[in-house]
Amino acid sequence: MQWMYERGDLARDGWESVVDPQIPGWKHTGIRVADLEPGETLDLLGEGVERIIVPLTGGFVVQHGQAGPTEATVLEGRASVFDGPTDVLYLSALSSATIGRPASATISARVAIAEAPATEIHSSRYIARDEVPVELRGSGRSSRQVHNFGTPAALDAQKLIVCEVITPAENWSSYPPHKHDTLVHGVESRLEEIYYFETAVTRGLADGVAPPEADPFGFMRTYSSKAGEIDLLAEVRTGDVALVPYGWHGPCVAAPGYDLYYLNVMAGPDPERAWHISDDPAHGWIRSTWEGQDVDPRLPYTQEGPTA
């Protein structure tokens, strides 16, 4: 099986990337990513799928509803994924939607849709930027910033668990390596996971320091557990997608000079919607070394520019 896809490998029906059950063996999660020019729209059709619309760059207008009149929700978005949290929109499993870039906009924008098949109906909900729980996780060179807008504590949903992570240059995240592929009640969940990546020249170097040919990248590692065989050590760049069906995963590493972002989409077959993980016993002790260390002073990353 192929578990790593470069930007454009999963293009379909006007979307730059689509992960859904058309990928053999993939059942519980999905993602769609696209760039929209001013005045352009994309449709989200069909029942039985709950979704979270996540502006990556720029803002959008979403017309959405069930079998009847629709309503418009404006997503203000952000200048880039490295500008802190964005507002998002959760759509119930009965909702269809059209995502549009305002014709008055001056630049293109980028959007991701996190998806999971669902049989229960949970109310659609707009989550404003200032409602998003922002967590600074780890310390030292394991510091990262997590936006928990789609976790069980922040959002009522049936299956979807979604968050995004900013890892400053030279830092490690998704670390220690961990897994969630075996049901142990209260200890570990069974969750498929999607990583969608973006990379950029780190803050403070883009103006007058980094050359135009700079090539931002990071790394991701996934390896086998008792649940299945998998072996991945890959460079990652903007638009790349990694699938984690099982196995230990981590670290994700931001190369010197380059910041790393990823959107995590998780869901699974367990009746409880919970993110319970087990650390790799060989590396879990690393957590104890964070005690007494300061969080990376570069964090938190917050909004720096306009979103138009």
C-alpha cells in the first residue's frame, strides 16, 4: 500500500487532493484540499458525512443547509497556516454546502475539508478564532503549538477528531512516537489518521535572508506495530498527505530554517470518540525530560497579516 502522497497525486474533480474510501482499505477519515480563485466555488454533496471546513489561506463564504433553505457563514480565515488559529465550520452529516471565494477578493485562497462517515446527526456549528483552544505542548526543542478546534473537549461530533499543529524550525512534534491502533478502554483508541502538511521559511528569515529558491521541507516517520506493517521516512512539503492506518508515528521534524504545519484528521470504529494514545516504550521516557524546560519562546504564532 502507498501511505505517502505528494501534492497533486490525489487530485480529483477540481480538488488538489481527495482522501476518501475510494482509497483501498481506507474507511473512517477523509480530507479534501483545494485552491479557489476569486469568484470560484466548490460543492460538498451527499449525506452521511460530517465535515469541518478549515481555511488554510484566505477566507470563504459557505452556503450550507439540509433539505431546505440554506444559510451563509463567512469564514474570515487567516493569511497563512502559520498565523495562529482560524475560524472553522462544522457541518452536520445531513448538510450539503458550497464553498466560495468572494469575487471581490484580490488573491486566491486555500481550504481543507476534514471528513468522516457518520450516522448520527450533530448540529452544525461555527467556531470563531477566539474560541479555538490553543495549546503549547512539550518544551525546548519538542515545543509545538496545537489548535484543538475539533477535539472532543471543543466540539460535539460523532466521529471526527481534528486539530492542527505548528512546529517551529528545528523542533520535533508528534513526539515521542505513539500509536492508536488497538482498543484498550481508557488507554488507547483505534483511529485512522491523516496528516496534511504545509512548510514555509521560518518567521524572521523570509525578508531579505532566504533566497527565492528556498525549498521548505520537513520529515515524518511511521513504523510497524503489532497491528500492521508500515515503514515510512519521508520528506514532506506543502500539499503532501500522509496516511496512518496503524503503527507508531512520529516524529515530525521541522528542518532548520523552515517551519512545519500539519492538519490531523482522525476517526475510527470505536463507539467512544476519544483520542487515547500509547507511547512507544523505547521513547516515552522523553516526556519526563521536558520538566523544568521552557516552552520555545517563539511560540505562540499569532496572526501577522491580512486575509483578503
